[in-house]
Amino acid sequence: MKKLYSNKVVILSLITPGLLTFLLAILAPICVSIYFGFTDFAGIGEVKFIGIENYKVLIRDEGFWMSLKNSLLLAVGFIVIQHPIALVTAAVLDKLQGKAEGFFRCVYFIPNVISVAIIAYLWKFIYNPNFGLFNKLLQILGLEGNVNWLGSGMAIWSVLLVLIWHGFGWGMLIYYTGIKNIDPVLYEAAAIDGADFKQAFFSITMPLMKPVIQMNVTMAIIAALKQMETVYLLTNGGPGNETQFLANFLYKQAFKSYKYGYGNAISVIFIIICLVATVVLNKIFADREERRRKA
Amino acid sequence: MNSEMRKTSTPARIILFVGLSIIALIQLFPLIWLVNFSLANPNELFTNGILVWPDEIQWGNYVKAFVDGNFLLYFKNSLLINTLAVLFALVISVMASFACIRMNWKLSGFVKTLLLLGMMIPIHATLLPNYVIYDRIGLTDTIWALLIPYIAFSLPQGVFLTSSFMSSIPKELEEAALIDGCGIYRIVFIIIMPLMKASLVTVSIMTYLNNWNEFMMASTYLSTKQWKTLPFAILEFTGQYSSNYAVQFAVMALTAAPALIIYIILNKYITKGVAAGAVKG
């Protein structure tokens, strides 16, 4: 039996499909990116090596820093606005019970099953200055209602609103599942001791949900870094680079400005930033977890 | 009914209910607005009021969206590509997990970590290099241009979920099968896989959800109609009907419909699957 489990041919045949797909679709492109990142390739024509010139330009590129700033802003938006609302909603939903509980849980997640392409175009219409939902709402409230929602100065907030709105159901569902895993006996005991919803939330739900909150926050920050689709369709990073995000930035550089080499250099930095962010966040939370356990 | 329920008084329940309803309205209203406008005459969109009450419901918008939007072709493509991606992702994940978890070889831990590393790689960083690679080897405009990356980016999560589930299956089952003379492949596919239904469902749901709505790769790697998927219909259509907004609303509603209907029918399984996939992933 031992022999069968160490059979090299069998092992190879089991692992090859997975490893090959990984190498071809993930590792090979990264290597290709690293290569083109050192060139001034325009998409067609000859490939000339220019060393680290692309990276030097990138450090001074306003679009790059704008992308990082917007990712940070989005992450803050997720953590400060979306997640507290999602967590409280999840806790309230858990108390509701019965048919209504299932109904709301189902409804909140609906935007997540709809393609980002639809969501982005839909919001583009909502922000439309002529017949858009938002300006009409303002008109009903007695205001002029001629706000240019995707114009300069306003666009980034409009983009953040869409992303916070769209991801709400996902975050809520994760918190909801976490709360469902808390032993109901704890709440019953608290109720016997006369604790109200607020007390139970802060002394039972919050502490026990810490690992879930940490995981959700990590995922939110990574999602803020990886954001592309909504921005691509809603504003394509504009006006100027006001709503730029890294993924959209590299795409635009390569396919709109024909700086394919430069786009790949951004890809490489993009991957490094995501890897570092994931490792650092996991480390921060793992350390805290450990200290908590020791204490 | 438990004691908690009795504790929540009626006025408190009403306040909770109203609060939750407001959030539900915020989450749903844009979609209601979408359906409402999709049934109106394009000129009616510019009237006052948040919703329009069309003089005559314009079902024709949907006919245009269905026919000119090539709905059937894109729907068929979406269904085929996503189903194949899910099947491949499942089989490959289970095989890789078995090799890494159960089989004895030196690099098992390393290879598993390598596969899981894929979770951290941003999908969109591979758009530019993959475009050139696929272009050079003639994969652009073929089904493979979407299948390969869809499978590849589903694998990390697939391996993660199936391997953690697999390690909870007792080895004795396999030992008994081995004594009966079963080969490794039969153990993997006939004995192990049926035991893993729960995690396979989770992987399928996550893979479907991630790939069904994907359009960046579709619009980058494909230029002809042949394999384009549903989300792409909207991108193409808005260009074609750029002045007829009502028809654009119709194509959006139509494109959203399949996933929405499936979700409403299977919502219990889908929410469970997402929760399991996300908490563990």
C-alpha cells in the first residue's frame, strides 16, 4: 500500500493538469510581464531593452500614485462605511428570524449575482445628468439637480459609492454566517441577565466575530487594490486620472497609449503590491491572534 | 421558538424590520429602476418623476435586445464555457489535492503552496502578457482563451477547499478499497469524490459566480462573436444602440435575468456555498 502511494508515475499524472494550468496561465504570464517590463515595446514593431527606465518613469507617474491613493480611499470606504453597516445589519438580521430573515438575506446579495458590466452601466445611467435617477431625486427634493456626478472632483466619490453599494451584500453574508456560528446559548444567557441588543452586540458578537472581521477587512483591502471592472466601464479612470486604479491604469497604458512595455512594468509592481499587502495583513492579524491567545 | 424571540418586543421588531427594509430598498431600487425604464418608450425617460408609467409597455425593447443583442448565442457561449470551466476546475482540484494531501513525495507541500499562491495574484495583471502569449500561439478568438484562465484562477480556491475537506476523510476507507485491489484513480474518482459533495458544490458555486460575470478577459482575448459571453453583450450593444436608452436598459435586464433566476431558485445553496467558500478562502 505504501508503495502505491509513492508511485511517481501516479503522482505525476495527478498533479500535472493542475501544475500545468498554473504554470501556463499564471506563472508564464508573470515571467513574460517581467521581460516586457524592461522594454519599450509598443505592441507592434521591435522590442528594445531599456533597463529599469519604465520603473523610473512609474515612480514619477502621477497616475500611479493616484491609483494607490484611490485604492487606499476605497479600502477606507469599505472599512469605515460598508463593513460597520454590514456587521450591524447581519446582527439585526440574525435576531429577526422566520421568513423575513431568509427574504432579506436573499435580497441583500442580489447585486452580487449581477454582472459587473450591468452594474457599471446601470450606475452610469443613474449618474446621467439628463435622465439619471440621482438628479431626478434632487429635483424632487426641490433642488436644481444638475450635478455632474462623474465630473471632476465628484467622480471618485460616485465611484466609491457604487463599489460600496455593490459589495455590501457579500460582506453582510460573511458576517451573517459568522454570527450564525456563535453559540445561541450565549445570547440566551445574556438575555436572562437582562442584557439588551446593544450590550449583547458589544460584549458577545463583536469579540467573538474578531477573526471574521479581520478576514473580511483583509479581503476588502485586497479587493480595493484589485479593483478594475467597475472603474473601467464607469469612468475608465477619468476625468484625467482622478478615478484611476492600478489594473485600469496598466490596461489603459498598454491598449490606449500603446505603451505595452510600460503597462507590463505596472503589472509587475501591481503583483508585488498585492503579494506584499496579503502577506503583511495576514502577518499583522496572525500576530495579534497569537498575542491574544497568550494573554 | 427560543427565548431570544420572546425577548424581542413587538415595537422593537417593527423598528428592526423598517431598518432592514430601507437597506433592502437601497440595494434593490436601482434594479427596479432598470426594469421600469426598460419597458418605457425612449422619449418617456426624460419626463419628471423617478419612475415612469409608460403609456404602452414597450415589450419591443426586449425583442430588439434579444435579437440584435445576439442573446441566444452569448447565452449558449456563457453556459458552455462556464460549465466546462467548473468541470475542469473540480476534477483538476481534486486530483491535485489528492496528490498533495495523500500521496508521499518530497515536493507535495511546496507544490500545494505554489498552487495556493495563485489566490494572491491579481487576475488583471495577467491581461497584457496573456494577450501576447495567446496571440502568438493562435489561441485568441478560441474557446481556450477563456477556458484556460478561468480554470487557472479557479484552481487555488478549488485546491484550498477540496484539500481541507479531504484531510477530514478517514484514511481507513481508502485502505479497505486498496485491499480490495482498487487503483489510485478509482479511489480518487469513485470513492473520494462522492464523499466530497459539499465542498464540490462550494467550489462549483464560487467558480460559476466568479466566471459567469467576467468580461475583462472576454473583451481582451476575443474579437469575433463566436465565443463572446453574456456580459459582453452589453458592451457591444451600448455601442450599437447608443442613442436608444430604453433598449439598452432592456438588454441589461435581459442579461441579468439568467443569473438572477438561478439565484432566486437556488439561493439557499448559493448563500451557503459563498459563505463556506469565502470564510475558508
